[in-house]
Amino acid sequence: MPRISPSAPQPYAAVPAPAYPPAGLSPRSDTPPTCAVPHFAPVRVRGGRQRLRRMLRCRRRAVAAGLAVTAAALVAAGPGGSEGARGHPDAGDRPTAAAVREPRPVETVTAPVRIADAATVRLLRPGDRVDVIAADGGGEARVVAAGARVTRVPDVDPTENGALLVLSVPRPTAARLAGAGATSRLAVTLC
């Protein structure tokens, strides 16, 4: 039999046909006669690597989406899952999911504050957010109120030392402001 090189196309090679039909059986009349199969190069599918990459990318997306849905379900279930509903012994000690999510309203009060620099107060308008800083005589400064909302800016009298400013702050912060105003000079920075 002649040797066929896979690199060069060859005409049909003469390959002996197998004995068909096997001995003792007669061929049916509607079957075609047997013939030799020609030699051909391997069949390569185009885009196979891209399909594989696309399939892996889609699988990663599906896994990520599944993890996101699972995390959302766990968050919605709240701490401890559904054991508390079935009578878990510690169920009374755990806060419910609704209690954890609801922010408690902070009680705010109006606090008048005397600021040392009157020119700074003239720059402020109602609704601005300011940080109130207390400066001690030793040169050390500390923030007394962070993010306080300006509710009112009274008229500034140029003959007075400093200016009055009305802030809306939580009740504990108002107490700190009153204490710091009595012992230190107060300044504001615009947030």
C-alpha cells in the first residue's frame, strides 16, 4: 500500500473494501454498494476556544449571581435565620430584623453658641453644616460638635466681641457646647 503524506492532498487511495455482507447473509437490494473512504485532514471547528471562554465567563456570572441572591436572602432573613420563629431558646434575646434596620430618630435641640470671630458668622446661612471647635488658652483645640446644622444667624453687631449663632444639635452635644462656651473660645469650620 502506498504511504500517504498528511500535508499534501492526495487522490483517492485504493483501500480494499471489507467483506460485506458477512458470510451467509445476502445484501438487500436497496443498499448502495460499498466503496473506499478517501483520506482527509482532521476537521477543526472554528471558534472553539472562544466558545469555551464564553461558556466559562457565563458560568462565572451565573455563580456570582447565585451568590448575590443567597446573600440577599440571608440578609432578609435577619440575624439567626428563621430559628427564632421556631422557638429557639435564645430567640427572646435577639433583636428582630425590623428593629435592627429602623434608625432611631435623634432628638435635636436648638443651641445658641457665641462664636469668637464675627466675620466668620456673617458667611453662614441657615441650613449650612458646621463643625464647632473649642480653643483652650493653652493653644490646644478640640471638636465639640461635628456636622451641626445652622438654623438661624442673628444680625451681627460690629461693636460686640464675637457673634451669636443658633445650631440644631443632639441633646448631649448641646450640653458639651454650653460647657465649652463657658471655658473656651469657640470657632466654626464649614463642612
